[in-house]
Amino acid sequence: MITVVDYGVGNVGAILNMLDYLGIDAEASSDGQQIASASKLILPGVGAFDKAMLTLRERRLIDPLHTAVLERRVPVLGVCLGMQLLTRCSEEGQERGLGYVDAEVVRITVPPGSALKVPHIGWMEVNPTGRGRLFAATQAPERFYFDHSYHVVCTDQEDVSATFSYGAELCCALERANVFGVQFHPEKSHRFGMRVLNTFGQLT
């Protein structure tokens, strides 16, 4: 059973619909006790870093998340802003992140005169690094849907499991032990997103 953390910031319904289509047992919860005792977690997120962290704190969900992820070591998948929340901090705001990965979030910069735009919105091919389990079975190029202005910079490059090229090679997926994150939206990425969610659902 996957518990999708429902704290009012993220596409909870779309994620649940995709998991249901894949035949993966899942439910949304905003209950701290249920989150603390979950067997797997997905942390979605859309919007601003500070608002999301403040909402988690106001709803008293940070300690339950720590219990599940740090103490019980259950797999957690951060999606889009949810991936950014797994880091130490973001230059978008002042709040501390959850700190599950030694990383920070910085604004995307594009080369002067480039036709590239920020926010970055649209489909993009990703490049697995060969590290981590979410992309271990990938045999062919995969494309995912992105919508973001900030990206994660990992202190240890061994934590980066996939990148994409947008003016530079940027991290779009991370993995450290039981902590996973994807910057793209798997719930909007058709068969490629289905593969990622199905892979996460089968992790033990």
C-alpha cells in the first residue's frame, strides 16, 4: 500500500488515478499516525517551496514523515516540488527542507540569448546515470512532462539517478537509500510515468 501525503499542495487525485490504473493499492492521507506507519510514501507538490514546508509544519506532518523515512526507512518518492522538499533548502525561500538528501534547490538559469524559457514547461527526454533503481530497467529513451522554475543540485553526484539537458545538464531524479525524487510529473507522463510509478510500487 502506498500512502500519498495529502497536505493540500499537489496533484493527489491524478497520482491516485494513475496508481489505480496500474493496479497498485494506494490511498491519500493527511493523518500523521497513518503517515508515520505507512509502508511506502509519495510526497507530491505544486507551487512554492516555503508554502509547502509551512503547510507540512502547520498540519504537524513533518515528525510523522521523519518517523517513516528516517526511523522506519520506508521508501518515499518526492514528485516535482515534493522532490525539492526532500533537500536541505531552496533559494526560492527561507524555510528549511526535510533534509533527507544533501542537496539544495536553485533557480534554472539559461544561457544569454538562448531561446530557452523559465519556467521550463513541456516534454523532455531524460538521461539515466546508471545509478539507482527507478531507472535500472530502462532500455530506451524516455520522455517526461516538466513544469518548474527550480532544480535540485546534489552535493554528492552519486545521488543523481537521471538528468536532462536545459542549457546545462540538470538533475531530474535522485536516489539515496530509501529516498527517491523526480522533478517531472509521472502522473502526466503517459507510459513513461507509468513505468516509474510501477517500478516504485514494486520496490521492497
